[in-house]
Amino acid sequence: MSLLMHTLHVDLGERSYPLYIGRDLFVDSQLLAQHVPGSQVAIISNDTVAPLYVERVRNALGERSLITEIVLPDGEQFKTLATLTTIFDQMMAANHNRSTTIIAVGGGVVGDMAGFAAACFQRGVNFIQIPTTLLAQVDSSVGGKTAVNHPLGKNMIGAFYQPGAVFIDLNTLRSLPEREIAAGLAEVVKYGLICDLPFYQWLCQHMPKLLAREEPALAEAIERSCASKARIVAADEREGGLRAILNLGHTFGHAIETAQGYGNWLHGEAVATGMLLAMELSAQRGWVESTEVDTFRSLLQSMRLPLHIPTDMSPGDFLELMGRDKKVIDGRLRLVLLRSVGDACISDDVTERELLSFLAEHCSAE
């Protein structure tokens, strides 16, 4: 029997959709059936997650004329156009049509690729997210960003395509390694830093409970994170302005992920280091206090997240990779910084000289 704890909504008019938070949600055939109108389903997962959850999803779907299970290799390094093509190959071979529903069962990589496939297959089919990692539950499954990586940059090829529903099942967090939990909590902390000071303060107080996976604390953290993202996405679906604050730490973090090879640093780990850099740059500009930077550094340390740039990255490496970021517009790099803790801003006036000088203080490599 499922336990539905919270239901949130992303308000996008006719394309609005619910976020369900609870336990055993995706095995609830009645709840799932509301969002699978046709008789064809393609379940997309990876070889780590599929043995855990795909059969349960399939059983919850009941009798359908066609259910195709597409199992991808696990890892950020497989988030490519080549892997995307294998999804299309299997759907075409099974004769899926535009009435099909694609269901993503997995973390952010699976969700991104399944969502991009749903946006492209026959110019768009129904799509459901069942995120099984904490990071995907609070970030990539909500908001409709879908993409694959390119060797020269992360998430450079993709589309905005909203799901029809998101099922956030707390039970899936039990099987995650500690490293994955910490990486997901980095994205949770981001919401407090960018727009919710009371939430940030709550997280500082409750981090031991979150790391111990105490369900009431996790449920509250997920709900508050998703509520923040839902509000921001509803106000700016396609990142024309406000939504960009969700990228706090991401420009630095994506550079680290690209330089180190996709998958060697978890996304949340790279974002954690990137957020610390963004906060230190904000402090350098006199916007946040050095004591606030120290508090944040101590919080990341308690989460066992990386605090330092990889030793083999130079300021020049960073600048080159950051220059390819999606947030570069008309040659100007836009960075998300903090006016204060809980109040993010988008800055496009950080000069190359200022950035090189800043990075030189933080890079071990010359």
C-alpha cells in the first residue's frame, strides 16, 4: 500500500503536472494509471537500477498492448547521442507510436536521456519521471530540462520538455551509497543558498539527520527543495532570467566534470565545490561575510563533499571550459553569485582578469 505524503504542482498552465512524494508510489497502479493514457509504454532504466525497480513498475502498469524495457549502461560517461540512438532503435524495432508513454526509472542521467528521447520521438510523446536518486528527486526530474553531454561541454545538446508527473519515492533512497546521498544533499543545500535562508539554517541544524536518512527530515528537505524549484520553473520555464539562479555553482562545477571526465566526479560533488567557489567570489566582492563562507565550508566538510579544485586544473583550463558554458551569452559569462545567503543574483560583469586572479588563488596547478 502506498503512502502519499505530499503533492506539489509545477504550474505551467495546460502543461502543469504533479510531484508526488511518499513511499511505494510507483507500485500504486491506480496512481500510476492516471498518467499513462495509452496502451504502449517504454520503461527506460540502467543496469544498476533496473533489477531493483523495473519489474515493480511493469507490474503496476497492468495489462498493456506493448511494454518495452530499455536498459542502458550506468554512468555519466554514457549520457551521449550514441546512447540516445539506442533508445530510438529499440522503440522503433518494437513499433512504438506517438501514443506511447516513456517512463524514466533512475537517476539524473536516465531521466535526462529519457526526457530528451520523449521530446524527440515522433516529435513528442507522454513522459513520466520516477527518480531513484536524491539528486534527481530534488533537481533534474523537476523542470523539464533534458540533455546529453558532448565531449566539449556538459548538457550542451537537449530540449525543454516537461514530464506529465514525477513520482518521488523515499524507499529508493535506502539503496543509495553514502556518496550519492551526500551529492544529492548538495543540490538540496543550493535551494537554501539561492532563495530560502530559513531553509538553509534548518539544513545546517538537521544535516546529521539527513545524512542518517531519517525519513521525516528527508521528506521535509525534498518537499521544500521541490517547492522552491516548482516556483522558479513556473515563473521562468525556459531560463530567460530568474531560473538561472538554479545554476549556483554549476558553471564552475560543469568545468570540473568536463575536465575530469564525465562520471569521475558526481554532479553533486562538482556543484558543491562550485558553490563554495561562488560563495568565495561573492565574499571577495564584499557581498557575503567570510564567517558565512567558513560556515558553508564546514557544512560541506561534514557531508564529506570535496572542498578543493582538482590539482590538475589550471586557471586557464577553467576559463576555457567555462567559456563554453550554456550561460555564456554574446561572449559574456554569466555567473550566479550571492548578494547574501538566501539571495542569489546573476552577474555578467566578472571580467576575465578578475576571474583568472580568483582562480589562481584556488588552483593548485599553474
